[in-house]
Amino acid sequence: MSAQIKVAVLGAAGRMGSEAVKAVTDAADMELVASLGRGDDLQQIIDAGATHIVDLSVPASTEQNVRFAIEHGLHAVVGTTGWSDERRAALEALLAEHPENGVLIAPNFALGSVLASAFAATAAKYFESVEIIELHHPNKVDAPSGTAVRTAELIAKSREAAGVAPSPDATETQLDGARGAEVDGIHVHSVRLRGLVAHQEVLLGGPGEQLTLRHDSYDRASFMPGVLLGLRTVASRPGLTYGLDGYLELGQ
């Protein structure tokens, strides 16, 4: 029997963090060795003998947390937002100095959501128009969601490679924000509404038809299979992987 994965959860007091604590505790091949909240000393991770961290903290501290893990030889699975292109570039430079370490940054851990984004990127090559609507609870602090940004990036890359023209849009006048945000030329609309958890629709349109790809997370437990997959895979994938789709066999 292989050795158990020794996991420290950062941001353990939050909604996602508490679910991760439960999921790791229930996983037969893992041992929860530390649960840290905001302001806790990161040295506890080392003292507890962790080999992996799950960072579900806050944007202000996630970079420090991950850098600490790498510098101490730990693998990291990260679900915290705030990882700009510049931050990811700095992280890759650090990982080049620690080539044995693996880091996964995942905008979304729900396997259905990751698959839906991949399907959307494939389908978008064949449709004239595409837009994204993401819907979340009103306590979410960022808009658009990291998932929507990632989906738009994948769609834009797919359409550019296939030589597809931008979606037609004859709008000449509009109220600010009426057409949503633009991510790599893809319109993204954000809804914040009580009763929602995490939901996304990709609308694809062509002459006489429309395809809608929708994923719904009704409970944060839906993210845990992806967290566990990340923990089980990250050590075998040195360097930085951005997006859980990098761990799935999607043929892309």
C-alpha cells in the first residue's frame, strides 16, 4: 500500500475550506495533518509533516502561501482567486528553481464545470456567436468569476486557431456594462443573486440554431472530487498547471 498523502488545508474555516477538510478526512489515501485559518503561522504546515497543501484562503495571502509551500518542498493545489498573469509568471520562475514541485491552480474544481468549459471551447469553432453568463451567490467578491474568465480564454484560443471571426454585434449605443465584460473578445455577463451557488451558461448561436451548455453547482461538495483529483495528481506533474482540465484526458 502506498504512503498516504499528508495534507494541510489553508483557509480551513471558510465554506470551501471546511468542505475540503471533510473530504480529505474521509479519503482513505489521505491524512489531514493541519487546518489553518487566517493569520495562523505557516510553520505549522512543516511541523505537521505535510507533503501537500490545499490553498482555499483569500487573494491577499494565496501567493505567500504557495511560495512558502514551494520553498519547503511541498506540492500545492490552489483554488483561491487572484492569480494574474504576472503572479503566475513569478510563480513559474520560482518553480524553475524547484523543479521537483508541482502546483495546480484551478479556477473551478467541479469536474462537470471543467468538462463543460472544454466542450464549449470545442463547439465554439463551429458557431458564429458566443457569449457567457455566469451566476453566483451575492457574497462572491470577484466578477467575472475565475471559471468564466478561464472559459472565455479557452473559447477565444479555440476560435483564433480555427480562424473564426469575432461574434457579430451591431450595438452602437449602450449603457455602461450593458454588454458585460470582455475577456479576449468574448462577452461575459455576471449575475449575483441570493439562492445561487455557482452556475455558468455558454450560449452559442448560428443561423437558425442555438446551443446552450450549462453547468450548475448546488453545493460546495461538488468541488471536492476535483480537489482530491488534484491532490492525487499534482506530485506527478512538476511545474505549474493552470486549470483542472490539464489533469483530465480531454484530447486537446
